[in-house]
Amino acid sequence: MTAPPVDSARHRRLIFICVAAVSIVLVVASYFVAASIARDNSRQAGDRQLQIIALDIESVLERYETLPFAISYLPMTAEALLHKEDGKLTQALNLSLQELAEQAKVAAIYLMDVQGNTIAASNWNTEQTYLGQNFAFRPYFSEALKQVKPGHFYAIGNTTNIPGYFISQPVYPPGSKRGSQAPIGVIAVKIILNEFEQAWGSSEEPIALSDRHGVVFLSNRASWKYHSLQSLSPAVQQDLKATLQYGGKHIEAIAQLPLKEKKGYDDYLQRPIGRLNWQLMLFPEQGKVTRAGLQSALVVALILGIALAFAAVFDQRRRRLEEGRLAQRALKKAADELELHIAERTRQLTQANAELESRYLTLKQTENLLRSTQNEMVQAGKLAMLGQMATGITHELNQPLTAIRAFADNAITFMNRGKAEQALANLVHISHASERMGSIIAQLKGFARKSPNAIAEVDVQTAIQSAVSLLRSETDRRGVKLSVHVDEPARVLGDTVRIEQVLINLIRNALDAVENSPVREVDVRLSNAQGTARITIADTGTGIPDHVAGHLFEPFFTTKEIGQGLGLGLAISSSIVQAMNGSLVADNRPDGGAEFTVCIPLADQASTS
């Protein structure tokens, strides 16, 4: 075979260099184009998100804008300022402000005289009451009193140490036209905005709200709060300390934070909001732009690689045709290489199948572990309930035990005196007391034992009576009126112990809910409706707050104090009811209090479905 001309080899090298250079240019260009498009899309999405958040914040701020204005017109407000020595009038105003704050769902409403002293407040009966506090140093007070206009201010509470948005209005003498005379006081409303931080918590991108100085006071990045976008001048620092806007904190720039804490602090989108020149900011994630560019570059590189491979194959085929008899040898070599590739691919597929099978076994083991863990959590929940009921159960056992001891002593005395009939009567009393103790212990043993997961017909009436019996002493100790209405028979398919656990958990939650209520009543009802056993547990407590309702059945979510619950009771109860094809829902009653409803298909309905 004759060797190819030198010029031909040089020509191919030149073509290869040109193609490689063009490929690199295309890959780099695709990266920048895709990154630019992704950046524009990210900014557009950020603008839309900022617009939605801004509308939410402004709607909340404007919702309360007229509240202090309306309260300033109440005759009682001006009368309280003119007759500060009238304790009954001041107390009546305190109660009115308290009711208004509760209905409007604001943190506080309070009235100040011209010296800035608070003479009436909605939180008059709390440890952190504003009564007697002087707020003359706050800008919202001077704006309303001296500039005779609505005051607006955001600051950390000087008394409560809780940040909030303050709105104030001047109060004029009774019967006078607004603005015709000097104000005699200032009415102010405090609004808590922390709910926005909770809503922003689901966003992966940093969101922040800053004041006119660039100080961030709301953000889903906790380390950014009370830090500024840039270093503040000494005059601004002094002004913030004079008004105690941020509790006298020395404000540092976010750029001075450690690298880990200021992660995400980069180019941002902003939108003005509110009456105080606030800026709402969103910091788009730059990683998305980089990933989009890299993905585009990878796709282009792959396409170019495939194209070059086809070009190389075409050139190789042309050369094979030109080389004549060497083409067959080259073809056989290619066939051998292909066979090796197929064998390698087959080996890889076999290995992948083995790995998938191994992962499937691991998943099955994990599923079994999760089932076992759930059963253990159910058992732990039952034991936790028994621990919480320990005081009442001890009291229940102590009464018959004391009676047994007394009757035994009397029986010995009667027998020593030869009075067999009286001794026999005392022994009968001892037998009854022992039977009572045995009944209590049998209920506890039945409730505490591990459930065998056996499905059988359960008498819901009996389950309710057993749960009420275990909680009766605790109900009496707390002074709660427990009403039970289980006249209608109902039988469901399930596990007796687990149904009792659900009922005990819901009734105990109802007892906790009415602990501090003026009316302590819990109502348990059983009814049949459309082939379903319906159990309702209603209380006269304060009801379920809106921010709690959405998380009520989540594991480890609790509104109780530390040490009073793990937040697993409702999650376990919901899981038990769902396992019986039932449902557990919670709602607020129209006349106050909460109501939990358990619906489980009746036994005859469940067996035919």
C-alpha cells in the first residue's frame, strides 16, 4: 500500500484544527446564550414573585391603616384623656381596646397623653403591659402630636422586645372638628409582620425587607436580620439608637458576616413598598444560571461530538474505499471492537440489574423498618399517655386500697370481739374494693399492651366508655364537665387498643384546651350516618388558630410548652384512623372551641367494599 501524500495529511490536520476551534466557540457561545436566557427568566420570575409578596404586605398594612383613625373618634377615647383620674372610665377603655385588638388580630392598641405616657392599653392585664410606659421618643408619637398627621414606624418593642409596625393618629377634644384644635393625645396600633417570614421560609432564594436606611428587618435568612445592605454613617447609627428602633443594636453590613452566613447575598431585585420607603428584595440564585449554561454547553458539545463522530466515520469509510484491500481488515477490526462494546454493554446492563435488585431489597427492608418504627411510635404514644394519666390512676387505686386497709382492720377487731357478721360484712366490702382495683388494672394492662395488628369487629360504644373511664379521674381533678352521648350502637373493623388510643388522645387534648377557659366542658358523641361511625369530641376552649390548622397533623408539631408533648399524638391518631379507611379532621365550632371528628366505615360496610 502506498502512503498518503503529505499534503493530504496536513490538510486533514488543518481541517481538524478549524473544526475544533469552531466547536469550542459554539460550546462557549451556547453557554453564554443559555445563561443569559436563564438569567432573564430568573429575573422575570423574581419580579412576579416580588409583585405577589409586595401586594400581600401592602394589603396587610393598608388593612389596619384606618383602625387608629376610627378609634380616635370614639367618645370614650377623648374622655379618658380629659379625665385621667377616672379609674372606671380608664378601665372601660382598657376592656374596649382589648376586645378590639382581639377582633382585629393586632398585637396591641394603646392611648398616650401629650407627654407620651400610656394611660390605656389593650394589654393592660399582661406582664408586659404598656400602661405607665412613655413613648414620647418614638417618631410615630411626635408625627401624630406635633405634625398632626398619621404616624408610621417599624421597630423592636421597647417593652415586649417583639418587633412590629406602628400606626398612630392624633386624638382631638370631643365635639371638635379634626385639625381645628391641638391634639390632646395619640392612639397607636402595633401590628406583627413575622408571618411573612414564615411564608418566605419555603423559598430557596433569599428574600428581605429593608427600611429607608437599608437595614434588613424581615428576611428568610435569620443571620441577615438587623444588618444593613451597606455600612451606615455614624449619624444614621445615632438616629437608630436614639429612637431605639432596633433595640439599641449596632447595625453592621451584611458583607461583614462570615462567608457561610452571607451565602446568596449577590445581585438582587427590589421593589418599593409601604409609606416608609421600604425596599422588598429578592436575591435570585446564581447557581441556576450557571447550571443552565453548563447544560446547554453539554448538549451542544454532545451534538457536535456526534456530528464529528459521523464525519470521522464517513472519512474513514472513504479512506477505506481508497485503500482497497486494507478496508476488509479495518472492517473486521471494527466488527471486533463492536463486539467488545456489546459485551461490555451487556456486562454493564447485567451489573445494573444486579444493583437494581439490591436496591429493591434495601427498599423492602426500609419499608419493614418504617412499619416497625410506626408500631413502636404507636406503643410509645400509649405509654406516654399512661405516664400523663399516672396521677389520676394513682388516686383511683389509692381509694379502694385505703378502704381495704380500713375494712381489714375493722374485720380483725370484730373477729376478736366475736362479732362474725360485722367481720363478714367488712370482708364483703374488701372483696368489692379489690374487684374495683382489678377492673382498673385490667383496663390499664389492656391499653398498655402492644397491639397484635389483628383486625376484628370493635364495639365503638365500649371503646368510648373505656377511654372515658381511664380519663375520669383526670377529668374530675381538672374540674371539667365531660358529657358522653353514645346511645347509637356502632361496630367497625379495626383494633380495640388503637381506637381507644385515638379517643384518649383526642379527649386529653380537649381537656388541655379547656384548662384555662371560664367554661370547662367537653362533649363526646357517637352517631351513625351513611354507613359510617361518626365520633365528635368538642370543647369550649379557644379553638384552633389559623396558623396552626395547616400543620395540626404533622409529626413533632405542637403548640404545648416544652416537656408537655412531643407533637406525635395527632399524627399517630391520624395514621391509625387512615389505616382503618377512616378520616380525622379538625375544625372550629361557630360558638367557640374546637371540634375533632373521627369517621370510620361500619363493619358491614367495610366488609362489602
